[in-house]
Amino acid sequence: MSTKNDDHAGVRDADRWPSIGLSEVQLLTGPTVLWFTAFLLVPLAVVLAYSFLTYDSFSVVFEFTLENWTGTVFSSTTISVFVRTLLVGGIVTLLCLVVGYPLAYYLRFYTTERGGILALLFLVIPFWTSALIRTQAWFPILGQTGVVNKLLLWTGLVHEPLSWLMFSPFSQLVGYLQNYVVFMAAPIFISLSQVDEDLLDASETLRGNPAETFVNVVWPLSKPGVAIGSMFVFVLSIGNFIVPQFLSGGESTVSTLIYLQINNGLNYPAAAALSIALLAVIFSLVFLLLRTVDITDIAQ
Amino acid sequence: MTSGINRRNFVKFASGAAAAGLAGCSGDGSDSTPADQTDTSGDTGGGSSGGQTISWLAPAWAARKQQGTKFGSVTNHSVEITNNNNSTVQQKMMSGGNENFDAVSHDTVLGPAFTTDNDYTAPVATSDLDGWQDGKISDLFLNPAERLSHLKGQTDKIQKFLWEDPQKKQKLKQPPHVFNFNGVGLNPKFVDTSVGSYGALFDDKYKGKVAMGSVPSISTNEVMGYLKSNGMIDASIGQLNNPTKDQIDTVVNFLVKQKKSGQFRSTWTSAGQSINLMSSEEAIIGDLWQPAVFAVRRSGTPCKYATMSKGVQGYQFWWGGIMPTKPGTGGEKKKDAVTSIIDDVHYSAWFPGFIQQWGYPTPNYPNKELVRDGSDDVGDGMGPEYYDWAYEGKKTYQAVDKPQLFDPKTYDWADEEGSPNADGQKRDQGGIEERIDRTALFQIWPDNADYLLSQWKKFRSA
């Protein structure tokens, strides 16, 4: 039984409700905002500021300059490296899609739900070890004296080891695929898991063959997963340092150029300019992707 | 064997007396020596009350756990070693490391950034170093202008990096503890063992099989030597290690052309990469560092460190030093401890044999009485067979079946005098004086480094 005082208290609470709501919003978002400000925006601002500072033999001089942008980022060498890096990112994304989609499709429609999740978890097992070891592990497999070449020689299919298996675009693609196919397959699997199987039956009832069902039903519904997977793979691959460093024949990507700037001469301003430029390119591409596909569909 | 009371003995005896006194006061009465009381936790050497614990920042080639352990066993000090790669050591030093570490080690390429260009290290007086005496230290350091006179103007930088006071020569800016001569490593299964120049890296015979270093300040030098000896560049011996912008352009354009033609199997930026390339036989020849050669052998792949020719395609000389930082973490006391680790451990009888396992000579090799035949508190010297093999270019006393797999770390070196075996192994590159004679370059960070790095991107991205 309520009392008069309780009623008054209720009225007071109701009066205060809007202000309490505002503070709750602030309390809920505050930590996140603070976190991102402290550990993302401020560091990025520092990196951006460094990109306009002068470099002088191992030292950063606090004098404004555009040299790191005009002389480094917009040099023909760097632009060609950017083009190569984006090309690599695009090819790797496409490759991961070609391999990852059928994998996700199989796990969704040809295994049980639990089996699919379990299989995806198995794909994560290699990530329990370091990226460096995962990359170096290709040496005894693809190298001149590696398993593949020995097998080919033993079977007589080749008479001398295939040199293009290692330190080549091929070995890089293999390295990227190993690292990132799970980042493509997992979101697609989740996307496909949301597909109502009645829709597939309806397509069949309407005399749609499997290909038409895929094109008109499954593919559109899986696009959010494809978009998220592509975003992951593209961003991760163009920022990858280990694969181009260890599996290429010495060709640079933007990340290895950044490493070169730091590792030889401690040229932080030039490295900062390259980093910001890479970030801007990635951000633009992700923005364009998100304008094309509504990834919030995956949560519905 | 050294005898009498020198500074090392004095330190040991004094700390022993102090420890005994402390033990008496506490009523412990144990018959312990400072060495027994050492704290050997982690990668530190020992240390007892009254001693200093110094922190030493160094690449792994310069500072290993055993050096710290020895330091603790012969003094009442201890050391905490932090190993990072070359560029990280430099990076840490240039961003406040001089206040967080007491000692730092580096080579003559990246070290001068904080020893010469910036005032982050303190000089060490030769009067504080028992091991630094005429006749006991190589002329490479005591008299480089004469010993390396064929390098002409390059020796100016040796004097500049070595001495705080090049005229008086009383204070060492970068006291050396190891040095070496870089050259070409090759797999004798596939490559003619008479190779003796950097030109082999660009020989069509080895197309697609070359491990090419991508360390601009070093790789440029070897290409300069090759181009000069073939009349493809206008350069003088005195500035072979310090190219002009035009020379850098010529070198980079040459390397880009070579890379695009498929000459290189891959490029390497760390010793580990070069080891992988050679041990897996992906590459059969490359510009390697000495420890990499031994590491390739230890993986079971034969490897020979080529004897380089005299002249501009000869070895690249560098040294690594141990420097007290300024201000460091503990003032003069810690600086004294750093001086102690330089002198007591690294100019000892034990260190030359230890570090020769990775192929590095030490500056005190002329002190044969100590290094070859002697011993001291730190340990035994190399002994006649090991010393003569390492420094005199003599063969081992025992026959060696597979000389290109020979490992000084596992070979059983004789303690007594003996005779070289006709089928014994002779150290690659020969005796030390021969190596010095065949030196073509002194490795430095060139004056036009900024331009070099900006151009090097062309090579990296080709």
C-alpha cells in the first residue's frame, strides 16, 4: 500500500527522470568516449602532428614542414607502392572470398549448427601461435627443399625445384590466405545462419533452380557478412607487415616502407605521414563499402 | 696468468673483505665469498651488498647472458641485460635510454648517433682500463691511420668514433669489445669457393640465387666497391664508405636493375632472414654477417665465409663497444661498474674464446700472454690451438672431415701446444692480419643518409 510520502517521492522521481536519463547516457557512453579519445584520437593527433615535423639524422626537430608529405607520401615511388599495396589487398580479399564463401556455405547448409561453429573454431587454432611462426612455417613446405618440391621431384612431375613457390606473389597469396580466410568465412557464416530456410523452400516452390536460389535469395542475404569479411581482410592485409617481409622477394608494401623509415634512421615524421596516408586510404575505402552495403542487416 | 694485485683482484679482495666483515657483524660466520653470495636470478650476473647493479642495453651480438654471469662472479657487481635489435637499441637511446640504462652497446654505424652526434654517453679513461695498453690492444684501434693506411680518409672517422680526445688519446668514446670484417658467404655445394669479391653477388651464374642485404648504410658500400673496381662509378677509396648523392643514385639504379632482372632470390634486413635463406638453400650466396655463417652451418648446410680480395672489394670493418650512459641511473658509482665490466670481463682471458664462437675477434688479441696462453679470474684463455686457428690462420690439430660445417663451438680445442694437421680446418678468411690487410671499408652512417634512405625506397619497392 502506498503512502502519501511514497506518492510524492514518485512524483519527484518522475520530475527528475529526464535529467537522470541524460546522465545515464553520459555515464554509459562516457567510458567509451574517454577510451577512444585517450587511446585513439589523441595518439592519432600526435602521429598527425609528427607528420609535419622536420627530420634531421636520427632526430625530430620541432619545426613545421610539408616535406614528409610532398617528398615522401606523394613521391612517385610511394604512390606506386600504395597502388601495389591496394592491389594486393584487393586480390587477397577476392581470393579469401572465393575460398571463404564456399567454406561458410558448406558449414551452414551441410553441417549442423554446432558442427559449423566447431569447424570455424578449428580454423582459429593456428592463431594460437604467433603470426611470425605461421609465416615462417611455409619455408619447409614451399621452399626449394620443402615438402611440395620434394614430392614433385619424387613423382617426376618436375626435374628441378619450382622456385616460384617461395619468395613470390604466389607465396604471399598463400600466406595471406592462411591468415585471413577465417576473417572472411566467419562473418559470412553468421550471415548465412540468419537465412530463413523457408525462403529457400519458397524459391524451390517457385521453380527456382539452385543457382537462381543462390543468386536471388542466398547471396543478397549474405551480403552484410561478405561486406564485413571483405572489410576485415582488406584492412588487415594492406596493413600486414610479416607476409611481405618474409614471403616476398623483397618487394615493399606501405607497411614495409614504414618499417624502413623507422628501422633505418628513426625517421618518425616520414613514417607518421605514411601511416596517416594509409589510414586515410583505408578509411575512405571502408566508408565507400559501408555506403554500398548495410552491415547492420547482419544483426537483424 | 696475470699475477699480483691489479684492479680486478683488488675489487675482488676488497669486496671479499667487506663481505667477511658483514658476515662477522651479523654473526653468520659462513665462509662465503662474494661470488657465492651473488644473485643469479634472471639474466643477471651476481652482486652482493655494496656492489652496483647496472642495466645494459645492447643487441644480442654484443651482450649475452654469460658475459653478465662472469661479471657477477668476478666482481661484487651485477648486470641486467636488455637485448633488442640494432635499431631498437638506437631508438631507445635516442628517446631517453641514457636515463634508464647505465650502459649501452652498439656498432660504428648506429652507435655514433648517441656517442658522437648526441651527448648521451660518457667517455672511459684508458687509465681506468688495465687491459688497454700498448702492445696488448690491436693497432686497428691504437693506430688505425697507419694500420689501415690503405683506407686513407676513412680512418678519420675511426679516430672520431673511438676517441673523445683524438689528439691525446686518453679517453675512449666507444670502447671496443668486439669487431669484425663483413664479407660474402657462400654454399660450396653450388658456388665456386674461389669467390672473393662482391661482384659474385651480381654474377649471372648465380641469378635468382642471391641473398642481398637491404641495409642501406651497409649494402651501399659493397656495391660502391664493386662498381668502382669495374670503372662504373667515380669514387675514391677515402670516401668509399660515405657516398655523394650522385654516387647513391648510381648505386640504387644499379641495384634496382639487378633486382628487376631477377638476380636476387630475396632481400634480407635481419641476420635471421639471411640465415633462413642460406640454410634452406633458397639462396646459395649472399652478403652475410659472420655469426650468420656459423648459424647456417649449425643448421646442417655448408657455408664458407669467402676470403675477400685486396682492394676496394675487400672486407667491411666495424666494431662494437660498451659505453657508460650519461647520466645513467646512478652517477659515478655505476659508471665505475660499467668501466669494470668493460675491463674485467671483456678485456679478460676468457672473453676472446667465448665470443669467437660467433666469429668475432676482440681488441686484446695481441695480448697473447693472456688471451692465448694465460688465464685470470674470469677464466682460461683460448689455448694455443684455438688462438692460432682464430688469429694466426693455422689449421686445427685434428683432421676435419667437413670443413664447411666446422663449428668452433663444438670442436674439442687442445689445451697443450700441438701441430696443425694437414687435413685440419683453417678458419675462413685466414689470419687476423690478413683480414685487416684486405679491409676496404669502415662501416659508418653516411653523411648523405637522408638522401640514401629516400632513394633506397626505390630499391625496396622495385
